[in-house]
Amino acid sequence: MLALTAMQDKNSHLENSLSAETRLKLDLFSALGDAKRQLEISQSFLMQKDREIEELKSRIAEVMAVMPPTNPFPPVSLDSSIISSPHYASKFVHDEAISTSNLDPNASVYTPKSVGSGGISPVDDLL
């Protein structure tokens, strides 16, 4: 009789273990299904965005094809020994407009002069 009770207990324990294992497997397959669904949603979203990008690229190409060509740089004569821009020239041009200016090109901050005698400038209000 004791052997029968032990076998019944062992059988009950195996049934409980099998049931717990089955529940765990069902949970895992459910999680796998959720992950697959999320992956499909993400892939669908990415494919939609890729189509949008291709559509925008084609629209840009159409607009660029219709636009007149522009040249952001003015033509420069290669025969000239002096380039018209003093910032990139190897020789600076001393023009009257540049040499007679009283502005300091190395000034770090612009501060306007006070208007009238004893007047407060807008800069003084900020200080």
C-alpha cells in the first residue's frame, strides 16, 4: 500500500510539472507571436518610409529638372593678377572706399555712439 501511495504522489508531481512546463511553453510561444507581430509592423513602417523617401527624391529630381541652372560663383578671369575679393586675394586692392572708412575691421563688438550731450545710448540701458 505504501508503494501505491508513493507512485500516486510521484504521478501527481509529474502531472504538475508537465502542466507548468506546458504553461511556460504557451507563454513563450505567445511572446514569440507578439515579437513577430511587432517585427512585421516595424518592417511595414520602414518599407512605407522607404517609399516616401523615394517619392520625395523623385519630386526633388523633378523640381531640380525644372529649375533654371544657377551659378553661385561669379565668373573670374584667370588672366587677372588681382582677384576682386580682398579676402581671398594675394594682393590687396587699396580702394578709396576701403582706405577712407573709419570703421575698425578688427572690432569684436559694435557699440553705437551716444546721441547728443549727456544722452543715454541704448547700450547703456542694457548695462
